[in-house]
Amino acid sequence: MDSNKVIGTDCKSAPAVSNPAMNISFLTSGHFPFDDRIFYHMARSLSDNGNNIEIVSSKTCLKQITGGISLNCFEGDALPKKDKISQFEERLSEFTPDVIICSEPLPLLAAKRYSKRQTRKVRIIYDITEWSPSGKNVIGFKIPIRWIRFLKLLLFNFYASFLADAFIFGERFKSKPYRFIFPFKKFCFTTYYPNLKYLRYNEPEIENGKLRLTYSGKISLEKGYGNFFSVLKRLAEYKPDLKIEVKIVGWYECQKDKEDFEKLSDIKNNNITLLVFDRQSFENYVELIKDTDIFLDLRSDNFENQLCLPIKIFYYAALKRPVIISDLKSVRKDVEIDKFGFAVKPTDEERIVKLIICYLEDRDLYNKHCENARYLAENKYNWEKTEVQFLKFVTSY
């Protein structure tokens, strides 16, 4: 990666800003209101700079004000799309935003319907952090129904994108189709770098004869849970005297994932201790994982994952720990992984185990990678590097 080109700081058409306070709404049908990107980074930055912020999520019923940010959410997962759009639009009418930031295609329809009824300009921004449609949207469907559904969702996504005035991109690979189809729309890159004030780290210190590992996120084979456990079992065979404590922090999205988890987690080795936690709030999550010695992310190297930049890698770096991660195109392009970890084939458990053992036996290498991780977090991979341009882009017309 070119050290002079830091993803997240180059915004297109983002002039300096000196605007009065604005009403800004965040709409999401796929994230909970306390999502780290939406609440802790984007919303808080805009609020701290004097704007009035409301977050509307259709994932939970919640109405309160937290840290000066209004949360006006509803439980909409079971609602028909038409009713869900109406619920979003109703809340927009109550808050009267000047800017609406949508995280998925569906809320864009509500934003457009609301804006058409206004006599003033309302700016609509699509914050794109995921593939839409994604592979998870067609799981369980047989060919050709799978392809028909994929095509319908793809067309819907681009129709909804047409309604947006501008884009915020979390990653360069995901920006390419939108920039090609909508070359004249303004855009900004705001990647997943964390605000370091939320990441209080422990100084690295691996205890002799003990290792602490963590698996976090969606629990599924596709996201690497099977690979993780294969490495765990092989490591226990190589190092029978090593006490391994493993924290599992995550959630399932289908019954099959839960069944796979229960099958894989049935470990007979007394040297492996599993501690299982449900989905955590952002602050609890950071506190829970900060004593991890080495972070592993061994998601499968399929097409979608190859072009996805894992958000967790920047949090792991900020916690001053080395990372062993799948050798993904996105990681090779945008992360200096060789300075604080290793990119590996996720199914090559032999090599991964040897790298873990190398960290255990070569403390100079381990400490060097820990120092490099935190250095990169403090000097490159942090929210402060992206915040100013993000604020300019959102609050400037």
C-alpha cells in the first residue's frame, strides 16, 4: 500500500465547512442503533461538532436520548417492506432532517419519499459498507431461483442508489461498481478505522504455558469458524502442555450455523477452555477481547471475502496485538499486514499453528509486531485521520 495514499482521507468535492447546526438522520435496516460505525464514530463526530443527530434502526424498539444523540427505533424485521418504509418516513417527518445517511437500499426509498415532500433541499447519502446483494441474501435458495433473486436484489440496489445524492464508501473495492454506474455523483472514502479513545489496551505479555485466543463476529463456516477450530485442535496436539483459553464472542444468522458451532465446539481436550459470549455492545466487546494474545481471522477466501476489508483488523492493531488473517486481496491492498502479523491461506492449519508457536517462542518477534500494530493504529489506522474530511463531506453542499 502506498503510504502516501491512506484510504479514508481522500474525499471528492469536499470543501471546507462553516455551516450552522444541521439536523442529520441515520437510517438503517441492517444494524442496531449502537453500531460502532454509525453511533460511536459517525453520529458522535457530527454531534460533537454541533449538529442534531437522530438514529433510526428497524432492528429493535428503542426511543431515548444517549450522549445528545436521539434514538428513535422500531422493530421492523417482520414488517412488509412497504410498512417498514412508512415507519422510516414517519420518523423523518418528525425530525425534519437536512441530511439523511442510509446504510442499506431500503431506507433510501423512505428518504426519497420524504425529500420529495419538502420545499427545501434534503441531501441523501448512501453509506456503503457491504455488498448488496450479499451471498447471505441467497442462502437456502436453489438454482435458478438463487440467480433470479440475486438479479432482483441487484437491480433494486442500483435503483435505490440512483436515489442518493452522494456516496460514502467504506472500501475501495466496494466503491467500483457505484463509481462506474454513477460517475457524476459525489463520494467520500471513510473507512473502518477506530477512534482510539475507545480502545484502551493492555501491554502485551504472554504467560508461559498459556495462550489466550478470540473468535469474534458472525459464527459461521464462511466467516472462518471451522478453520479457527481446526487450528485450535492442531495447536493442542502440537503443544499438549499449553493451556489455551478461547473466547467466542458472536452470533448466528441461521440454524445451520448454530448446529455447526455446537458440533465443532464439542472439544474433549482438557487443555482448551471455551468461554462463549453473545453479541456485545461496542464498549463491552473491546473490554472483553483486549487481553487476547494473538488475534486470528481465518474467514474463507471466497470471492466476496476476497474483496471485503475486515473491520476487526484495525481494532486488533489498536489493541496492540499481532494478527494472523486470511490472505485476502483487500488486506494485501490496504493493510500493511506484514508489519504486525501474517496473511495466510485459511485452510493451511499447519502453517498457522507454526506461526502461533513462532510467536510463543520468539518473544522479540511478538513484541515487535505488537509495537508495530499500535504504531500503525496511532499514526495511520485511526478515526482522527478520516474524521475531518467526513465532517466536511456530510455538512457541505
